[in-house]
Amino acid sequence: MLQVPPSTTPTAGSWRPVSLREAGLLMLIAFLATGVSWFLRSDGLSLTADPIGYELELAAPLIQVDPALALYDEGDYLFVDARPSLTDEFQTIPGAFFISEDSFDDDLLGYFDFMGPEDRFILFGDGNLLPISNIAARMKERGYENLFILKGGLAAWRAAGGEISMRTGDGS
Amino acid sequence: MKAILVLGCRLFVGGIFIYASLDKLVHPQAFAEAISHYRIVPYPLLHLCAHLLPVVEFVTGSALVLGIGRRGAALLACAMTLVFMVGITSALIRNLDISCGCFNTDGGHGVGFDLLWRDGILFLLCLPPLLAEDSGFGLERFFRK
């Protein structure tokens, strides 16, 4: 007797309830994982965005990496590493000063003998414009007017063949 | 034959989604900036999207690769791909010269018509795992009674 094998073609609409139920479950898992991930990350991004940072109304003009490299070679500009958090050992541009948002006043005071409002600066970070722009705005409040922000940050500098040096957290 | 097709689509699409999620998971701030360049997502939801989307991509991709919740994962993959296509089309209509933010947050591929083709193909590849009865050697068969 001829037996008909079970059909492997979907019946019309049979996939809908299953897929919707599974998709809901996966979204629930994703929401929970997102919450745990956000809670555990020490460098976590806040849940609410500051519109100012995304309107690209930067406190200082952007400079592309090629002209920045030329200015570095000329030595007329001081480079400021403005990354928000640096590990024990990290790469940076040789000769760069370190100013972070958290310790802005102390950092600026520490460099009192080495740089002043009359100097010209190129600020760089990890490519994220918001924290760098914030530091540029605070420097402008203190009278530092000649500021540029390096577009693409240290990654762009490295990719363009710019000099890189290793530094440790204690400044050596 | 159908099982092989479903398996191939599952592994390919799942792998793509897992790969696409990794850089975004590590750099949520940069991904938030990439999303903001599309000028579609309102600011109150921007960071939430930057947190949630890579995780949904990773969970969806993993479910597809493992073959657990295959149809739901395929449905989510279809939905995300459609959302990406709407975003890209919107950027193209408004002549936005931006990076797509698809696979990495550090520059990456600029938005263009080729991305629409790519996402269109990805959408089609999501359909076999969504519609087929056969799980394509997925692990979900072990969870059935």
C-alpha cells in the first residue's frame, strides 16, 4: 500500500503563531541581556542621550588627520589626549598632554607651566566627538581659543601613519 | 534538500547578524553616533537603541545558528533587515553622506544603493528558515516532546 510521506510544506499561516511567540521570547531575552549588560558595564553609555552632543554643534572645528599630521611635524600645535578613560598602558601621540573631563581642573592646573591660552591645540580622543567637544567647550571658557578637534581620533591618526608611543597610567 | 537549504540560510544569516553585532556591543557610544547620523531615531530613544539593537542582533544570530527558536529568529531578522532598508532608503532620499554603521562603528561602508541590494538578499535568505517546516538540523528538535 502506498504511503504518503508527511508533508514538509507549511500550511498557510501555520508559521505565524509559532514565529510570533518565539520572536517575543527572543526579544524578552534580548531586553534582559541588554539590562544586565548595561548594569555591569563600568563605562556604560547612559540611557538618555544629550541632544547637544549629537547635533554636531561642536565647541571647536574639526581638523582632518592629514593637516593635523603636518601641524604635528611643524610643532606649532600642542596635542591633547582627551580620552575619558585610559587603561594602565595605552597608546597616544608622543608629547601629548592629558586632560580628561573628570579631572579637568586638576589636569589644566598641572600643565600651568607648560601651556597657556596663547598656545594652539589639537584635541583628540577615541573618535567619539561628544566628550572631546565638552572638553573643548570648557577650555574655551578658560580662554583657550585656538582649538581643533582631530576627526576620527587616535584611530585615524594611527591609520594615517602618525607617530604613536606607549604610555602608562603613571605618566612614564 | 530543503533541510540543507534551511541550514545554509540559517548559518549564513545567523553568522552575519552575530558578526554585525560584535563591534556595536563593544562600542555603544560610537554606534549611537552612527544611528544619530540617520536622523530618524528621536534622542530619548537613541541610547536605548544603541544598547538594544546589537543585543537583539546577537541573540537573533545565535538562535539562527543554533536552530533554537528558528522561526522567531528568522522573523526578527526579517524585521530588522526591513528596518535597515527603510533607514538606508531614507538616508539616500535625503542625500545624507554617512557611514552605514552596519558592521563596524569606525567609519565603515558609506550608505548607497549597494546596501539596499545586500539587505534585499539578506531578507530573501531569511525566508526559508521562517517558512519551512523542517528546522534544517537545528537543535530545536531536541526540545520537542
